[in-house]
Amino acid sequence: MTEFDRRKFPPPEDEAMLPWYRGIFDCGFISLHPFFVIEGLDPRLNEHGTLVLEGKDRPAGADFIKWMDQLSAEHSKGKELHGRSVDHMAKRFGQMIGWGEMCERLGLEDHCELDAALRTHIKGLRDDLTDPEAADRMVRHCAANRIFLPVEGDIPPLFEAKLAAMFRRAGFTEIIAGDEFGDDECIVPVIGLDNEKPWITRDDFPTYGHLRLMAPDHSMLAWVHWDSFYTAIFATKERAASLDLDTTFEGFWCAEETKTFWLTQRPLPLVQPR
């Protein structure tokens, strides 16, 4: 592929999203991946989220892959649920906690500061953008209150029924599911997408890479950036009118200048689902 098919892919990180999609999509909504609780489950006792490793911590001379496997095995010891079991439980029983509420709990001014805390926690920021104090406060608060943190790069199970309903409201009976690179695309029926099976465990979805969801007529597109805690939803003006995005998801509408890496930009007003 010599150039991006802008109907299918996110823009480069240094370009504003709406101008990049000009002539294809008219509006974009950033739906923030929720924190959540599952009654009876303690995140500290269950395997969930990204195991963050730093190369500088690797013992001298240790094989990198073997070192990662060893730490992963140690991290899994004593856990009540492993692998994708928490995703199954989250889709069935998860109770969402929004970013607005978490900002109030943590004393953060806005969702950009919370995004910085989350990205600091996964070591996904340059040193000059990190906020270790906010990240530590967030982790301690969530541990004390048995709150699961959102996971970067994947559509959360708690969003799956909402996204399926969104495509149904638009009148579609099937969608195109693709990986982040465009190497794997498949047609998936909308019916059944809101059942109890998380999408990442389905055989009819792309196996590798971060997911993109497309309308067959390319009037709407949803994607997750590999190192981000949101699902971006773009649509034509006509299609967006039927989607009820700002009553379905917590998030914000893109401004002309909004980029994929928006935490360094002015915070835009959050809308809350009803």
C-alpha cells in the first residue's frame, strides 16, 4: 500500500484528524475507555491489563524473550483469573466508572491529566510529559477501591454492546472488521456482537493487531490507537445524526486541531452518557 486509504485508517500522529479525513468523514468522537469494577473481584488478585517491562531492568546477559516469559509467569502466580477471563466477566458484570468521576476522585483538573497518568503508568510517554505523582495516586486509589484500570490498544469489552447497538442504529446488519495494518479484513454479522463472548476471543475477527470497525458503505469508522485509552469514532454528518454518540459514550467531539495524541492539547468539554 503506497498511501493510506483514509476511509479505513487513523491519521499519522502529527496530523489533525478532521482535516486528514476531509471529504470522507465530517465529525469525530473520542470515546474514553472506562475504569470499571466487578463485584467480588480484586484487580490485584486477577490477571488483567498490560505487564509493563523496561529493558533497563533486564539482568546483564539475560535473553530478552526468556526474561519476559519469566516475569510474565511470576506475575501470573497466585492469580484467581488468568488470560481473558476478566474480559468475559467485565462484559457480563462490569460496572463502568467514567473519567469525569475519576478526575474528581483523584483531584485532577481534566481528562488530559488523567490520560497523562494512565500513559505514565504504562511507560508510554516521554519523560517531560509524565506525571508520576498522578499515576501513583491513581494506582493506589484503584487498588484500594478494587477498580480495574482501562487497557490501552483494545476496544474494551464494556464497549462492545454499545458499538454493536451503534451499527444497528445506523441500519447495518454486518460490519467490516480489520486489523491495524490492513492485512486482515473480514465481514462480521452485527447480530451476536453483544453476546457474552469478548471480541478478542472470537474466531471471526482478525487475529492480530488492533481492531478497526468499518461500515460496509464506509460512512463510519471506529478504531483504537495502539498506545491509547480511547476508541475514535468518525462518520459522515448524515450517518452521525443517527448514532447518539454523545448519549452513549463518555468522551468529547474532535475540534479541527485534535490529534490522536491529544493530551498535550487544550482539553475539550466532556459529554456524559445518559
